[in-house]
Amino acid sequence: MTFPTFGIWRRKKPEVYEYKHRFIDGMEGATEEFYQGIEGELKKREVPSMEISREEYSEGGFGSSKRIYLRMRRERLVFDVCSAPFGKGWFYSYRFAEIPACLMIWELLLAFALLAGLVFSYILLFGALWGAVIIGSTLLGIGVLLHNSRSLSFFGLDDFLMRLPVFGIVYEVVLRKETYYLEDTRIMYMTLVRDMIEAHVKEAVAEKGFEQQPFVDATPDVHRQLMGLLRLQRTAT
């Protein structure tokens, strides 16, 4: 199920943790066919809460052509895949990245204004004492519900709340329970998508009759270290 993004995912540049590529000299591939192959296989796997989309990135500066990438996203973890010609050859690349959680100042001010308006409305309706009691009870009840949204099988709600401006970050940091299962499913998502991408590259190259070569790891050292820390953090028990 697809939810609105409110522009929150597009304005934040992903932090790349892993970047691999492969160039095949003399080969001519098919970008859309390659993307559709990966997309079809992943849909068969029915990965929970994962979305697949096409993203356009500029090839250069202002006015340059756009290049379409295949994106898989689950929570704030994304894979961006490219299949494109280069000279008289063809290359494949993929990046594993995380969309950072951050607040814009205007979002924070808007949140405070809305909260203040809500408190003021309750006080006007019920008086200072009962207004405080009712709004406190309301916020507590909502907090408990959201804290247990996944255990209550509200997976769609959980995904939707994480996308909301301002509140999504508060929900993720304060109200969303971190569990062994969440850590495990992140690793399963990362492993499944990475293996699927590399398997389809091997298949595409083999169909054209070219020799198989390993992927080149182009991840900067600092990002490789961050990737290790991310894996350590999310697999720690």
C-alpha cells in the first residue's frame, strides 16, 4: 500500500553506506527490462512495508538530462539501482543508503503552534483543570496506541506515521518500539534486495554471453565504517 510522502523523502539526501558497480565493455543492455525483472521478483517475495519506485537524477548540472534509477525503500533504508550505457559498454550500480531523520525549523515552529492551539482549545471548552486532565489523558492514550502500533498489527499505520512531517521523527524516536524483530527484518530486507540485484546483473550479463566479473566496491572508507556500525547496532542483542 502506498502512502503520501509529503515531500519529506525527496528533500533529504540519502547517506550512502554501500556503493558497488560493474562495467561490461562492449555490452548493450536494456534498462527498463532489467528494472522490471528485479521489481517482479521482489513483488513475488512480498517483502513487508517495501515500496518500489522510479527516481530521476540529473546526469550533470543545470539543464542536463535525467537518468532513471530503480529505488526500493523500507522504513528509511533505500537501495538505488542504475542500469545504463557508458561509451561502448554498459554498467550496473547500486547504492544502499539511509534517508536521514531531520527537522526543519518551520516544521518545529508549526508543531509548537498546533500543540499550543490544541491546549488552548481544550481549556476554552472544559476549563483549566478539566482541560488539562482531558488533553493529558488524550495524549497518553494516543501515545500508548502508537507505541504498540506494530504489535497490534497496524503495519500500514506504522509506515504512514513515519512519513509525517515533524511527527514522524517524534514517533520514530520516542514512541516507536525498537525490537529484535525490527532489527532482524531490516537485515533480511538488506540481504534479500542486495542478493536480488547482484543475481539479476549476473543473469543479464550471462544472457549477453559476457564473462562474469565481481562487483567493484566503491564505498568510501568512512561510509564503509558507518555501514559496519549500522550493521553492528542493528544486529546487537
